Amino acid sequence: MSRKEKKAKKVKKTIVDSYDESSRDLTDHQAHRDVVYALPSKMSQTMQCYFVQMKRYTRQRVMVLSSVLLILMPVIYYARKGIYILEWLLPTSAVTNIAIAGILSFMPILIVLLSCIACGSILSQEFNERTAFLSLPLPMSRSSFYMGKFLAAFTLVGGIVAAAYGIAMLLTMTGTDRTYTWDLFRSLMVSLCFVFFCCSTTYMLSTKLKRGSTMLPFILLFIVLPLIAEIVPVFFKMDVISKILGYLPCFGADVALNMLGYTNVVISFNGIFSNFVPGLIDFSVGGNPIIMSIVCILSGALFLFLGYYVVKRRDV
Amino acid sequence: MTAQTSGCPLHLERLKSSSKPNFSRCSLAQAIVPIGNDLFMLGSKMNVLNLMFCRTRDIQVIGFTPMDDDSDIGQGLSLDVRNLTKRFGNFTAVDNLSLKVKKGEFMGLLGPNGAGKSTTLKSITGLISPTKGKIYINGIDSVKHRNAMTHVGCVIETPESYPNFTPTEMMQYVGRIHGLSNKEIKIRARDVLEEVRMWSWRDKNIGEFSKGMRQRVSLAVAMFPNPNLVLLDEPTSGLDPRGMIEIRRTMNSLKKRDMSLLISTHILKEVSEMCTSMTMINHGKTIISGDVNKLIHNLAQNENTVAIELRMLGDLTNKFISDINAMTGVSNFEKMGEGSVKFSFNGTDDQQADIVDLVYAHKLRLLCMNETGADIESLYMKLTDEARVNIK
């Protein structure tokens, strides 16, 4: 039997309805049906929604994709020697921080992509698959439901980013000066703030879009917003505007890598754009990681609140 | 166990000693506190701070009931909907609708498509927010307090469980939201899954189940918190006849547990079989409400004409046919087959009894006398026709 036939057989396997089971054999008292429990706190209910969403992620493709990406990191790192394009995309150095940044140079696109996959249709899926009709009438507030799901998505993407940093650190144990500074930790913090921004923006969009979308938030976060930031300084030739736009939260990952000493990030919109139109635009992303972190958190919180406002008022 | 407070008896349920009351969402509360061997009710105007103060003393609060300012709410009622209105833009889906479901009552919510049944049920469960009106579940305002849904089970618009979860995992999710311990969840999960005959499928993915099985899992989820009010919106829609019968059987078992039920359905047989009362709505307004049998009886009295079918053993002679045709109130006589006749009858109960006497006078043996015309279907048709005429 071919693999295709086996797969088709597996898909066809549907359990046939059966009524042969015996009915209940416990009395109401034995089944504790007359016991009344007090509802848990709002935080506890939020955590329950969080765990349920995490459990759902473990059975979805996003988890497989993330694991593959993490496994690929060392493979690409060791395989790149001698391959020009990979050496250009993932530059190496004897300085540990720069070497780590080189390994993580895919991060700007990956964070946006993973956030979009994890959050893009998380809420709309609940309504389309009609699972919300089961969860929302339960005695918990919509805020618990909303925040529980968001926290799960944020943990997933944040966890992958943290794991990527960990793997990069392990990979630089050899061939570098092994000088690990606080900049590495600060870079991780900025990256997590950027993850928060990406997740909350995508999550907010998923509350508005009926069918959810992975592509739309990706285009918005990776292309539209950075493009605006790159083009506007051409019309307003003022350094201040250029500097302010450099702190748009969509450049969070660039800032995180800049902190590690990798100033010319290739795989980000800024890097790609400056390669296509070199010298035309003198635009650089913000340099202060604290300001960037604050901007990411505040804008993320704003989008998160907007999303909650939509969900709270939504008639299912 | 019953406690007496201000002349108002209150049923006290068995409370788990480990459970902690959640005061966060109620401003006014009735508290049940054990002092010595007795149980006492504290005043209904007690606020959260007072309750917290009680807890710091030797008095331990073991339960509470959030209350609203309206003192007449929830007396003997599981559900009290008052002047509910829901507008979607310019369209009014529910218009000033009032509904009362007593404790232990099974009520059917009937109406044609677009009448506002689902909107009413969604408003009650908080899936949509009402434009106007109040909804009290067991005396608690469900719009203001989400914990009003603690003792409510519902199946609204064929909900789906997470397809990559098993029934046991769904029970765990619902149980933890209700604050049950793991041990308790295991006991109750087994109980409700056995009740809906899904216990043997407890570890299979719900995504692999048939529609009927998924619906039974939804019903198990609804029954998991041991609700005293169950809300069902077309629970048998899309099921095969066997699935329908199974779901109905499960719903009938709720009667034994003194639960209240509000069921919205298009299947009139379900209402006549299960419900004690019914409310019929059209264009978001109540057309009629009351006891099912009384409403049908009233219809029969108003309509007068019913169709009667007789099945007898023996030869139907021409004399018998002419005699029965000559009886007062009999019209449209029709011979259906061997030993079977059908006719319209418009007369009193005595005259109807005379027909039976006539059968025996002709030495025929009566097998069956079926009276149709005054049933829930004719009531439904009459009321919807009237509503249609009124609109025209």
C-alpha cells in the first residue's frame, strides 16, 4: 500500500456512532452532584484558558514549525561554511555577541511570521469553528477568555525566541571569545517586547477579521509600517522625523540585533530596502533599547486593549 | 438542609468546606455562616466588606448568594426575563419580551424562523448584550454578574468542542472554570459521560466523532456543573432519528433531577412530549404563553371541529354508515379501509360518547378511536396564520 493510500485510509477513519454503552451507575450523591463549588478567581480562570490554548498549540502545526526552525538553527550554522549566500546572510565573527547576532539574523522576519501564525486566526477560529459557543456561556468573563488565549500565544512565540537565543549561545561556545555580556540579556528583553507588540497587533486584527488572517498582519508589520517609516523621511527632510520613525515598534528586532553589534541586519525590511535603493534614503532604526522597549510595550498594550474592546462588545 | 431567614426559606446546598467564596463580583450578598451547630443567614443588604470582616472573626462564611436591589426577584423562578429588547441597527429582533421559567418547569420556546428565539437564548447566556431589559437567573442579574451562569448549562447554536481534545479533556476544562478539584472532575466527568453514553469514547479525539456524538458531548458539557437551569437551542437539529431519540431521552432524565429547562425548537413533538409549558414568539414578541395541555384544550374548545378516526373489528354495514352519518355533528364521512372510518365532528362530549355507543349497538368491537385536530401542531399553525394575517 502506497503512502498516499495509507494517508487516505487514515483520513477516512471516522468513529461510527454507538449507543451500546451502559448509562450512569452512580447516584447523585456518589457523583457529588449535590456539591456546590465556589467559582475560582478571575486570574485562575484566565490561567485555565491559557493552559487550554497551550494544549491546543501542542497539537497544531505552529508547534511543529517552531520545533523545525529551532532544530534547523544548528544545522544551518554548521552547513553554511563555503556557501556564499548563507555566509552573507548569517555572518560570523570571533566576537561572541556579533556571532550570536549573526545566528539570529533571521529573527526580524521570524518573529513577525510566528506571531502571525500563532495569533492570526486564534480568535476568529473560535467563532468560525463554533467553539466559542461552548466557552463564552461559561461563568467566566470575556476578559479571562481573551487574556488567557493571548498569554498562551505570547508564551509560545516568546519561548521560541528565548530558545533561539539559548541555542545561539550554545553554538557560540566554540570559535568565539566566549565573552557573554549583559547586552545579550538586554537584547533578549527588547526582542520579547517586540514579540509582545507583534502578538498583540496580530491578535487585535484577529478580533476584527471574520475569518482571521496570517498574511494581512504579516504584510502590515513587515512591509507596510517599515515602508512608511522609510519613505516619509524622503518628503520631510528632517533628522528629527527620521529619528522618531526609527523608533516605530516594527523595528524592535533590528534594535535587538543592533545591540549585539550587528548593525547591518540583512534579513529585515530595512536591510532589504537599503540593498535595493542604496544611498537614496538615509534611514536608521532607533538606537536606544529602553525607548524601543517602552514603545513596543505601550503600543502592544494599546492594541491589546482595542482588541478586548471589540471582543467585549461583540455579539456572537 | 433548610435555613429560615425573615420568613423566607432558603434551600442550602451541600458546600465543600475547601471551597472559598468569591466576593469579587457581588456588591450585595446573602451569606450562609455556621455558628456553632446552626446555620445562619446574614442580611441581604450586607456588603462585601462586612462579609470579609465576618471571615476574620470566628465565623466562617461557607457560602453566599449575590443579590440585586430588587427584592421580589427570583422567588421560585429559575429564569426571569423582563422586557428584553434587542436591536441590530434598525431591526428589532426581540421586542419587549418577558419570560418566566419556574423551578422544575420545562418550557418550550416556539416560533417560526427569525422569530427571535435564538436571540433570546443568546441574550440570556450573555453571548449577545441586550439593548434593554433585565435577565435574572436564580435571582441574579446575569447581565451584571457573570457568576449567574454558575448553575446554568446550555447548548446554543450547536456548539462544538475543540476537535483535537478528548471528551475527558473538555470536562477538565469546564470543571476547572467552575472551580472543581481534579478528583471531583474525574467523578463528575464519568457520571455525565455515562449519562450521555459517551464514556467508552472518553479518550478519543472529538474531531473524529459523528455529529450526534459531538452533540452529546456538548450536552455533557452543559450538564457537567449540575445546573438547575438548562437552556437548549434546537438540540436535535441535524441529527438522525436515533440521535434525536437519544438526546430526548437524556433531556427527559433531567426531569428526575428537578431541573428547569428552556428549549427552543422547531420540532413540535419535542415540546408536546417533554414540556409542561410553552411560549410562542413571533417577530420578537410573545404571542401566547402557558401550560401546553391547557392551551391545546382551549384551542379544541374554540375550534370545535376535530377529525375522528375509528378502527373496528367486524363488517361495516350500510345501516351503520347511514346511522353514523345521521348523528349530530358528523360530517365529511369517509370509509378508509376494512373496518376503518374517518369523519369530522363538531359537537359536545356527550354526542361524541353517543358515537361509541352506536358502534357497540351495531355489535362492532372498537379497536381504536383517534381524535386529531386539537394538538400542538394545529395550535402552532393557527397562531402563526393569525400572526401572518395581522402583518398583512
